[in-house]
Amino acid sequence: MNSRSTGPRTPRPAATSRRTRGRALLRVRRLLLRVVAGAAVGALAGLGVAQTAAPASAAGTADATSSAVTVSGRGEFEDLRFTVGQTTHLTSQAITVSWSGGTPTTFAGTSFNTDFVQIMQCWGDDDGTVPSNPGPARTQCQYGASPTTDRGSWPGNDYDDTRKVFYSADPANYGQDNRYGAANPNAPGEVPFKSVDGTVITSGTQNNAFFNRNTTNEVDFARTGADGTGKEYFEVQTANEAPHLGCGLPVTANGGTKPRSCWLVIVPQGHLDLDGEPYADHSQVNAGSPVSSTNWQNRVAIPLGFNSVGTNCALGAKERATTGSELAADAMTSWQAALCPTGTVYGYTELGEPDTRARLTSDGSSGLAFTTRALGADAGTTAPSDPTVYAPVALSGTVIGFTVERRPKAGAPDSVRRLAGTKVESVDLTPRLVAKLLTESYRNSPWGAVLGDNTATGYGWARTNPAGLASDPEFISLNPEFADLSVSETPSTDTDLITSLGHSDSARALWQWILADKDARGFLAGDADDWGTQVNPYYSTTASRNPTGIAFDPASSDDYPKSDPWCTIPPGTDATIKQCMTDFHPYVEDMHSGALHTRRADTLWKSSWDALANPPAFKSPGPQTVGSRFVITVTDAASAARYGLQTARLRNTAGKFVGPAAASLTAASDGATGTGAPEITPATAAAEGAYPLAQLVYAAVRPAGIDTAARKDYAALLRYAAGDGQTSGADPGLLPAGYAPLPAALRSKATEAADALVHYTAPSSTPSGGSDSSGGSNGGTTGGSESAGSDGSDGGAGGTGTGGSTGGDGGSAAAGGGSGATPSAGASTKPSAAASYDGGKAVQTTALGTTPDDPANSLRYAVPVGAALGAAAGIGAPFAGGGRLRLPLRVPLPGGRGVTVPAFTLPEWLRKRLPSGRS
């Protein structure tokens, strides 16, 4: 039987010697551990500091305004100066074309007569016709798709707005052209159109297989104002929208590949006829197509550089799916291109946020989803029991965008008449005015319900209501210039908003903003406004006033219902079929589409009856007539910025009219409330400068449903989105216009969420808190994520939903806490801040085996100095009251980043020399 001695025991000399050597080796081991760990921490911290510091040079970051170009006219137009606002890093978007030094446009009735501007987009090399101003061949320009029928109100004469020309060997007369139409000099010929694929259209160019009235981006008539200036927003089209131009497609030449460049061509039309004499016919437009050889001599061409179109990612690369909010679409599209070289393709599928949340709630393996609300926030839903990581990635908003041109009333003052045809840059809207538009409450919205003295049964409410927004006394009281302006009284102008089909958080936010206003709530309930305007009863929130007997419930609405069942044969037609409210006010696919159609001034209403069609049907007349366009839409700030839409200033909770600028979006984000994914609501966006429809977009992931590799890939996306992805610019990889860069605190929360994904460990059957590597009670939750802020917060914007927390203001799990998960080296490869294509610095990443040049400043020493200081700290830790160094060690870094030093072992030769059990 073994027994334990209770008295002192003297060890043998040999044993004492071995124990002394063992203790010495143990001290050496601990010292080496501290030196290596301290050096690693110091080096990685130095790297983190260097990466979070401002770059030494911003030369690689493209600014869209830096590519503006100003050129001069020639001949009779030598005093004209044209400025194009952006000429590089283009995608499908609008750019400004402005000019000065011109002669004011004259009119022949409603038609343009003299001194106007025509604009088009072209492809190809210099045609050599204007040596002082290289430009493309006229056969390679998208122009001439004016209406083929119903031209009664169109301001052209079928020559200036088409490719039709008359032949003359000497075009210094009315002959116009020295090449085309020679087969029959007495009849018009056509300037052919040649596609980038070599196909040539020689006839029927006005409605050809490549482009037509509904798809062309040409500007047939642009007005020069009384002060000699003018301005147009020109829709630039890539190969996606205009494959026949091919702009932005990769082209290989001289051993290199870059996106195909194209041209913006401006053709000024003056007061001289084609024979050089003053144009004397004041009954029609100055004759002559801009692509005739005579007018082409006056053309001004500006090269356009495009971002690459199509996939920029290697074929066969693994793809990580993302889905959700359209508010993230433009940002995600930009980030995708910069992240491709990391070896991971991040796909994106647009989906309404309510449907996105439902999908992620039911299937945690679906990946990363973009949302503005937490799972379980929707009525009747419950958050999943396992953790959900939320990372703020974008700050944008919903806007009311518009294209409105001034159309003076008869008898308007000269000061107003001089502005005829120019664009209105800003309007102010209240919640009640927007409610009138969304509820189809203007007289002309149910088209034909009120005709003269005849009023359809049930539509007496409409008889005394304003025809549309522009004639609403409430609107005029806020926007007095409209007292002298008019619009075409149809349902396709100012009676409704172009809205998208489906459920979205943008629609929900808009209704919440309306309901936050006392006047708007009263209007919906059935109270007339101060001028007697009443709500369309089909939208009344009072059941007894609603013809359906059921109260409309905007508080639960996240879409744009068209509740009025009105149908009729449109007035002024001999149609044999009826149109209903969804015909008068068609939906669009999404907010981006709404912005594009508003830029084109195309309401999509098929208003023209074609009795000769088989079967007879309504057809679209195309965009509204230039000079009197009036289209308004609900869209997102990024799409509005992309297509150059003017945006309304909306009245916020503080009673101020505020537009969607970066500062107002940021001011609204300060009022976000809630746990997990704090929301911006009209009530919380209470600062005077806050935009009421600002929205924070979160990337939501349920880490328990995806594997380690997917978590690492999504973490890399979040780190990029919170880093270089918040730098505003036109380059791929940067933050597009329409977004405000996230405040520093929200960026930190995004990186904390990325850390939580990488360090997530699934719950085990062993109770947590017992060992050094199980997560313990110092940081992680029983949900399995290394997360909770040390200040005990609920996680804030970087937190989780039910089941866990990924960090609040306290940040990541710091030293002494956290799970035992060890991140793989290189979990995030960080693209260069100067990521760009075409004319910019190529994307450089460690994934490609290349790195950016070292910054020429003291930050180059951050890593070695950090290593030395870290080693010294490791040695000195015991003397500072320290104890055993616990690994893995989590160290927070500036800018919200963090680094984990993993547990490691000593070399085998050293471990063998240690006493038994001390490895």
C-alpha cells in the first residue's frame, strides 16, 4: 500500500539536479513563448496600423469630376463651349452636357426652329473628317430613332431627327449629303448604321433591329436659353444596354486588353441653312440631319472611357452568393469587381427585403443577405434561435426623383417664358403631398372618371380635386414657380409616382414617413386638406369611408397597392378594350428601372390605340416630348445619382425640408435605434439636417448554417465593405454616388462582425466556461460566437439577433476571452484602394502574388518596430504584474480591425527536454 509522508522529505542529489535543469528549461520556454508571441502581436499590430492609416498618395483614386472635359465649337459655333461632366470610369449612367456662348433657341410654334443642340453616342476610330477634332464615323452613331407615327406634337420635321438625307455632289446647297441618296437625288436616302459586330442597316434606320424610340439615348433637341447656356443629362449606355455600340467590352490591341472606349458627339444646329444663308423658314425646324455630311463637319467629339463590362472574375472561381436589398445593389456591383482578384466571386441577386428576411430565417445556409431590419422585426415573424451576425455596410436612402421641364402658361411673365424648356432642379414635398400621389387622389389619376360635367358614379370626390400635383394649391404654396407653369393633363404626368412592384423596406419607410405626419394621417382618414382635396376613398384608413368596407392599413404596408378598381376606354380613343389603373400607372421592375425611365421621360403608359394591329392593341408612344416633360418616381439615391435625376427635398420630423445629401444621410444614421440591426425611422431621424428616408443596410449572416470557408469569405467581403469600400469614387471597388460613407463607429461594427464570423464555433455538448479553449465566460456566448462587447452592450449595429451577440461598442472579445477558434492565415485579402480598370491603377492584391509599392513615409517601419516592441513587451510582462500568457490572444487594432495570435507549440527538441507533463 502506498502511503504519503507527512514530514519533510530530503530529495536525492541526482533528482535535485534534474529538477533544477527542468525548471531552467521551463523558464526558457516561457521566455521564448513571450518573445515569439510578443513579436507576432507587435508585428501584426504594426501591420494593422499601417493598413488603417491614410494612403501616402490618393493619385489612384478616381474622382468623376476630375475627368470633366471642355471643348469649343468651330465655324459659326466658334463661341460655343461644351463641357462634359464625366468622361472616364463610365457605366450605364447619366452625365451632364452643358454649354455656354450660344445663341438662344427660337421656336416655330411648339417646334424647334433654330440654334439648338443634338447629342448622340458612337463607337469606332477616328474617321479623319475633322483633323482638329478626332471623332467617329457618322455611320457608327446611335441616332435617328424619332417617332415614326403620331408626330403631331413632336418638335421635329422627320429630317433633323432621323438619318434621312438628300444627295448632292456639292452639299453647299440644300442637298445635304455628298455620298448617300445618290441613287435617287429627288428622294431622301438614309445614312446607314453600322454595328460594332459589322452588321450594316441601310434602310429602315428610324426603327431598326438595334435601337428604336424606346431604347435610344439620343438627344434630338436641346434648348439654348436666353443667356446663351444650356444643359442636358445624357444617358450613357454600355454594351449591356447597347450591344451594337459595344462600349466597355474588353478589346485586345497592341498586346494589352482594356474596355472599349466610345464617343460622345455633339452637333450644334444654328441659324444658317445648309447653303450658308440665314434660315428663313420660321414654320419648321432648320432642315438637315446631324449625320448629313454638311452638318457632320460641325460635330464635336469627346472620347468616353468605360469601366469593364461583363465578368472581371476568373472563370471557374468559387462563388459566394449574396442577396437582398436593392439599396445595396450599386455598392455591391462596384465591390464585386475589386474583390474578384482575391479568388472569390461574390454574386448578388436583388430581392425585396421582407422576402430576403423570410428566406434567411427559414434557411440559414442561404448565405449573406442585405437587409435594413433584423430578422424577426416583421410582424408575425420570429428571429431564429441561433446567432445572426449583422454588419452595417451601406448608408443610402429612398428618394423622390423627377425629370420636370418648365412649360409656361399662356400669359406667364417674360422672366418665366425665358426659362421655357429648362429643367426644374428642386421641389419641396410634404408627407401629405406624397400621400396624394400614392393614393391616386388627383382628378386625372382615374383617367376618364371626370370628363367635363360628367362624373362617373362613385367618383364625386375627384371632381373638385386638383388635376395633378403641379396644380395642387398645397404644392404651389411650397413651390411658387409652378403657379406660372402647366403640364399636359393626362394620368402619365403629375398624377402618380412611378413605383416598383413587390415588397420592400423602401416602401415601408415611405409609408412610415407619411404616417408620422399629422396632416397626412388626417388626409388618409378622410379629412380634406385646407383647399378641399380629398383622399381617394379606396385608400381611406377609415373603414366606413372605404368602398370595400375595410380600412386601408398603411402601417402594415411595404408595397405600393393600386387599390382603385377603375377601368374605362380612355377618352379620345376609339378603342374597343378598356384600360385600368395598372395600365394608366404601370409598375416597373425595381427602383433602378424607375430611375432610368424617369431619366428617359417614359412613363410606360401605352396610350396610343392601334386599330390596325393584329389584334388591335394599345401601344407606347415613347418618351414625352422634349421641353414639357414631367415624370416622377420613387427610387433609391444611388439610382437617382446614376441617372442624374433631380431629387425632392422632403419635410422631416423637425419640420425642415432636406434632400438626400451625404451629410443628411449621416445625420439620420445617428438616430438609428434597436438591437441587432438598428433602424433609421422618420421619428428617430429627428435632427434638423436629417433626411427622413435615409436607410442603413446590413449584411446578415447566420454562421451556424454555413461552413468555415464560407464564413471566411463573407468576412473578407465585410472587411472590404467597411474599408476601401467606403471610399467615394467612380472606380470599381469604390463607393458610388448616392451613398454616404459609413461613420467610423459603424465601420468598426462591420469589422467586428467579420471577426465574429471567422471566429465562430458551433455550440458543443460540453457546457461552456470550463476550459481555456472553450470560449469561457469572458467573451463568447453560449450561442457559440466570440462576441459580446466587454461593456455588456447588446451588440449595437454589429450585434446579433436572438441567440448571440457579435460585439457592441466594446468591440471584439479581447485578450483573456473569446472562443478557441483559430482563424486561417490570410482569411481576408485586401484589394488596393486604387482598384480600377481603364486608365487607372490595376487591382493589386496578395492573392495575385503582388503588393502595392511601400508608402514613402514612416509607416514602412510600423511592422519591424512593432515586432521589436512586442518582443520587449513579451519579456517584460511578468515584471508588470503579469502572469501566464494565454493563447490564443485577441488584440484589437485601430479602425475596428483586430488580430488573433494562435496557440502554438515549441520545437520537438525543446519539448523533449522539459519535465514530463509540461508541454
